[in-house]
Amino acid sequence: MSAPVASEVFRLPPQITFANIVSLRNDGERFIRDDLETPVFSLADLEFSNSAAVALLLGWFRRANRIGKSIVFADIPEDLLNIIKVSGLSDVLPLESGPLETGQ
């Protein structure tokens, strides 16, 4: 797969909290349904990761699978990647290891 282009990216905010997780989930689900061939979620701005972030990614992954779409999670912070690995999901979730292209 070639590197995703940043103009077709859903960027997560610096924190995922109880205050914003529902709206993030809904916004991400709408992004998945958009006309993009392979929606890309960038976690580059995420400053704090916890199991709620993993649950959010897993939910988006399941939603995409239900509608027959592939998605990609890019720019995974190291602490979140560690949680994903410990959870046994590193071979399940579609993780992009390289940086996003700027599309310019």
C-alpha cells in the first residue's frame, strides 16, 4: 500500500476523553461512510493514549468491516502501539507504520 495522502485523513485530537469519545466515534463513522476508497485515521496529534482509544479504533475497524471498507490507522504514538500490542490487536487492526504524505 502506498502512503496515505494527508488531505484524505481524519485527524484525532490530542486527547480522547469521556467528554469527546461519543462525538469522535460518530464523526469517525461518518468519515468511514464517505466516498473515500480507504479512509485514513491519523493519530499523530494524540498526546495521551489509553484503552478508550483502543476501543475507539476497534469500533471503527468493525464498522468498516461491516460495510465492506478497508481503513488505515496511521501515525500511531508509541504508548498506544504498546497498548495495542499487549491487547493482541496489532495483527488485527490496520496499522500504517510510515508517515503520511502531505499530498502537496
